[in-house]
Amino acid sequence: MALLSKKDSRLILDPLADNNPITIQVLGICSALAITAQLKASIVMALSVMVVLGVGNVVISLLRNVIPGKIRIIAQLIIVAALVIIVDQVLKAFAYELSKQLSVFIGLIITNCIIMGRFEAFALANKPWRSFLDGIGNAAGYGLILIIVGFFRELLGSGTLLGFKVLGDPIAKTGLYAFGYENNGFMLLSPMALIVIGIIIWVQRSRNKTLIEE
């Protein structure tokens, strides 16, 4: 017997492409603009959101029948805030320099529209296992875009990936720099993240015409 049914598999696969939280639902754009200048920060943010959304969806699903409707938003905020604090403290303990780089953006996961959106749209109406898959799927779709944007911004803006010089040394003029290549400093600015996301959206809709809105 397969671990995931076809219906369950779609909870993970759909947000990676045709129902991506950033490129289709247009959610979570702020962090995509702010922290994607480096690939490492993009990966850590993606993993952080995956933990918060995956665990948060399960908790909300388990409590869905006991949370009064009038205070459900407050309850959701308390749960996501507790999870974000845990993630933030883990980062400070094991990756302090990176946690300083991400700064307030880890805390702002609390206000990420994707988190509250999945709590409201899915976890409150489904059982824990499917809610977990939905959380992991949407976080993976969000993280995928962050990683793609972070990859190109760091590569073209700094000539590095994960801090390693992959295009050569710009000072010693080795690698591509020996042929006159120069880093594009504009790629490190937040507006360039929006342009990269726009290109991803264009490519996505070019491959799948059904995503084009009339």
C-alpha cells in the first residue's frame, strides 16, 4: 500500500508548481524580497517556514474542534508565535551569525500570509496527517522560490554560492573575471528579487497557459 494516496500527493506537489504560494497565490512576497540576497539565508528561511507551517498545521488540526470560532485567529497567532520563538532560539543557539543576518525576518514569519492562510483554509477543516502534508507542501513551494531567487541573486550579484567563490576571484581576476566579467551589484538590491520572481512567473505561465488570468 502506498504511503501517500494520489490525493495526498497533490497536497505536496501542487504548491511546488501550479498552486505555488508566491507565484500563483502571491503570498509571502516580502521575505522573498528581503532575505534572498544570499542562498544560505534563503535555505534557512525556507526550512524555518517549513517547520512552523508543518507543525502549526498539525496543532491547529488537533485543536480545531475545541478552539472557539470567535477567538480562532488569536489562538492561531499564539501557536505560530510560540513556534517562531522556538525556531528563532534554535537558530541563535546553532547558527548565531545567520540568525543576526535574518534579523527580524524570522520573527515576521508570524505575519506571513501563507501561515495564517493555510491554518484558516485547510488545517481547521482537515485531519492532522493531511494538514501536515498541506503545510509541508506549501512551505516547500514557498522555499523553492526563495532558493531559486537566492541562487541567482548571490551568483550574479556576488559571484558566490553559499559563500564559496564559484566564478573565480574578482580581486585576483581569476575564472570568469579574467575575461572581463563583473558582478552585477544591482542583483543584491531588493527590487531585483521582484524582477527575478517576475521572470519565474512569466516562465511558469509560458509553460502552462491555464495559469494565465483573463
